[in-house]
Amino acid sequence: GHIVIIGWKENSLQFVEELLLAKKSAKKEKKKIVFIVEDPERISEGSEKIKNLQITKTINFIAGDAREEDVLRKANLHKSDTVVILSEGISTAADEKTLLRALAISRYCRKMSVQDETSRVSDFLSKDVELLEVDKYEDSIYIIAELNHEKYKSDLINSDVNEIINASEYSKNILTQTLLNHGVSKVLDEILSFNDDNEFYVIDLKENKFGNLRNKTFDELLPILRKKGILLIAIRVVFHDKNGHEIIDVLRIKKLLDSQKLYRQIIVNPTTETEINRRVDADDQLIVFCSDGSTLNQRF
């Protein structure tokens, strides 16, 4: 259930500080942060703050190359909640390094997944229990990767990366939008900056306390949440396998969305008739804006 972050760059300390604030706000302080870097001593020696975070075990460093299986095993990566691959530079070479890291992670997780399934089958057989059908290997670790050049996007998706953040593309699009619509960049700054006024949170509809939000459309949810001081941003359509685990495999999600006549998993401002009329269920999640996590919990 820990977070594994691969790589280090100039603004990583700021990233860590904001991540720690976000963890506290979301009541997820116990979720550990593990960095895989090639030279942790150089990083800690260059910053007293980083050294203190290490001493207090607030963050942990594992030395080595994330393309090597032994290093990934030390990080217990296949048991992590999320993996983040930072882009160490803005060159094509940095993207190629990110891609190789993603491929190594994917290969390692496939191997560990096969071992886990083999162990489960042995347990079932030894206990003379009817063998349950298990899914073939699918993407099982949520991976987020930074990217500089769009040409590598499809390769990263094929390497089991679930979310790709292309800062240069975002900057270009923001510049275009604010050029034509003054003030857009300031709105985006407010949305994207971690602050005390509003932050993104996820309402998981499987939790019983959110039961009264189920079986409602996007437009029905909007006024209900606004009365509680919460702004609905999007519905995240979620699917689970036979074992109750969230499906994150990109290709399988696409097939499941197609079966519901949906063309996107994150529904922001429903536009098609299917999106407008779709009622959320206990599998889904709501992405919302709220002042803080405790306020969100107090209002339900």
C-alpha cells in the first residue's frame, strides 16, 4: 500500500513537501513513501530537510537502478499502491529512460503476478477446495509517468502506464486558452496549486456513508453536493474483477466502457445522452473539490 517514486530532480523536494501535506489532508499519513534513486547519499547531503525526512522515516530511499529486478524487489514494488516515474530532464533521452523503467516495472510485476497466482492455486489444491477461475495477467500496479515528448505516449501506455503527465503539452494548451480567454491561467493556477481553500478529493461510493449518493446522475448529484459546500468535478467509472479488485488494465477498461456505450472513463461535464442519463453505482468514484478532507468526512 506504499507509494514508490522513481527518480529525483530539482523540484523533487517541493513535490515531497506538497505530497506530505496532501497525505495529511486526506488522512493518509500512514501511507509510506519510498524513493528509488541511483545516489541517495548525494541527495541527502545536499539538503538538510531531506536528511531530516530520512532520519524520521518520513521518506525512505533505496539505492539502485529501477530497471534492475533486485532493486524493484527491495522496494517491494509489486505490493505498492502507486508508482510514479519522474522524468529526470527534458530531453528525448530522459523519455527513453522513463520508458525503459516502465518496461522493467511491467515485466517485474508480471513475473510476481504469475508467482502469486501459482501460490494461490497450490493453496486451493492442497486444501481440496474447488478451484476458482482467476483472471489472466492484467495490469495490477497503478503507474503514473512524466513525459516530455508526445511520440512516446503510446509506448508508455503499452508498458502498462495508467496516467501520463506531459507538462510541456499542458503549458502549451494553457497558453493557447488564456490567449483567447483571459483569466483561464489564473483559474488553472487556483485549481492545480495545493492550497487551504480547495483541493481535489475522491468520494468512493462503495463506502456506506456515501450510500445516498448512489443511483443518481451527474446533474442530480451537483445540487446535493453543493448544499454541503462540495463541488462535483467528475465521475470516475470504476470496474472490479471477480475477486473485487479494481481493474486498471487500459485495454480491458476500454472494452468495458464500450459495452456501456461510454467513450471515456472520467466523465467531466456529461455531453452524450448515455453520460447524461448514467446513474452512478457503488463501484464508481466522484472527483470533487472541497476545502479539506475532514470537512468532507464531517458532512456525511
